[in-house]
Amino acid sequence: MPNQRLSVVVTRRLPDVVETRLKELFDVTLREEDIPMRREELAEAMRRADVLVPTITDEIDATLLAQAGERLKLIANYGAGVDHIDVHSARQRGILVSNTPGVVTDDTADMTIALMLSVTRHIPQGLAMMQADEWRGWSPMANLGTRIGGKRLGILGMGRIGQAVARRARAFGMQIHYHNRRRLRPEVEEALEASYWESLDQMVARMDVISVNCPHTPSTFHLMNARRLKLMKPSAVIINTSRGEVIDENALTRGLRAGEIAGAGLDVFERGQSINPRLRELPNVVLLPHMGSATLEGRVEMGEKVILNIKTFADGHRPPDQVVPSML
């Protein structure tokens, strides 16, 4: 669509610098309130826009896509994950989908390590003690956690983020193991000092820490199910900064309550904001509000990728980060 000022609708508030640039380049409608659009608002936006810029909080399914107008030709997702968008239905309607891969890799990997340390060293408990003015001085046996150096880390999903987690964990002296849909090239394995496990069951049973770093797809839904969670050592912990649906949350809660799993650090949840209330009550769990990618730098870079995808499309070319069904 060269030489045409596109109509762009953005569904959530974005950093000021990103919104300013969008206004300079396109006929853009920005979101005044930082709350998700209602379904009817999304439908209306899709009827009048050339480009929609949604986020993970916008569920764009086949029914909603059927209400899109003839103008809508690109869904430029603000985020890497696209499991909230029916990409197949979009393509059938001639609507392209793009995302922002690679931007959140380091931020999410940092948060994975932060959760790992928080769970194993009981950092939230120590913080709560200090804030409640309950600390009565140092004691040799107080607040004992476990070190992560020398421990076995099993990474479930060895893509960009999984590899970034591996590099950081190596610096802490952890042994790196992984299970992935495809085995890494030998030179990548060697650089990461990582051992591949073809059997996820066997890996899970032998690890001290499990880090979930795979996307949510039909094949990864409840990949860590009740049976597999029971394979974990009672001293092991599990960390999830990927997608909540990969873990059976109810089964995890039962395992943690029964002492079958030592702890968990979760930044994502199976049902979004509707977290199992029993999970909130457990002292051996650290819960965060999906903030693994929440850095100002990362949010601006995501916006820059969205703008590049839209601008390239406006110039009549394929968006550089176009998502095709075969990628999912």
C-alpha cells in the first residue's frame, strides 16, 4: 500500500515515544485508558482499520475475525507470542499477522534467574520479615535456602529465551540440560555446555530446577501435567516465565501443598488473572504479575518493531516479522 496513510488502531497504551512516532507516520487511533478493549470495541476497530495493533490481552479468534472489515489487512501484534490470535483464520481472510520476536529475550531470561534465586533463597520471605519488623538478628539456622551453583537445570524449550537462560545459569555454575522439539546444532550445544534429553520424562526426574521456556501450542498444553510433575524430585523447583498453559496449575498446586515439589516461581498462569487461590497461600511459591518482559527498553523496542512491520507493509512489502501458520 505505497503512498497511502494507513489507518492504525492501537488497543493498549504504549510508551510515549512509540505513540508519538505512530502519530507521525500513520492515521492512528490510540487508547486513552490502559485497560483491554471490550470484544465489541475490538470488532469495531477491526471494521474500520487498515492495521490493528493488539497485545496479548486481546483474544482475536475466528468469530471476531469474521467481523473484520475489508480494510483490515495487517494485525501487527505488540509482543512475540501470538497464541491469542487465530493466525490460520486471519490468513484465510487475507489478513497478515506480524509480531515482535527477539526483543524480550534478555529481559525474560533475567527474570527467570531472578525467580530461580527468589524461590531457592527465600527472598520474598526475608523481605516480608523485614517489612513487618520481625527480624530479631542473625541466626545460623534462620532463613536457610539452597544454592543454585552445581545444581542441574533442565530447560524445557531451547529457543532464544531458553538459550539466554542457559548462558546466565552457566555463569552461576549450574549444569545445563534441555529438552526441545529439535536438538540444537553440535556447535551450539558445545557453546552452551548443554546436554540434550530426548525423553522429557527422564530429564524432569533428574533435575534440581525446571525452567519452562516453550510457547503455548496444542502440543505443549499441560506438557507439565500431573503425571510429569510427580516425576520431579521433592527437592526440585519449577520456574515458568513462558506461558501458563504449559503447566497444569491445579496439579502443580497439589504437588506443592503435598511437599512433592519444593517450590515454584511463576510469572504466567494458566487462566490469566484467575489464579488458583490455594496457590496464592503457599509459602514456597513466588508469584509475579506477568512482568518478565517489563522493562522500558524492551517495551520501546517492541514498539519500534511494530512500526517497522507496519511501515514495511505500507511500502508494499512483506513485514519482516510476518507470522505464518507453518511457524506455529
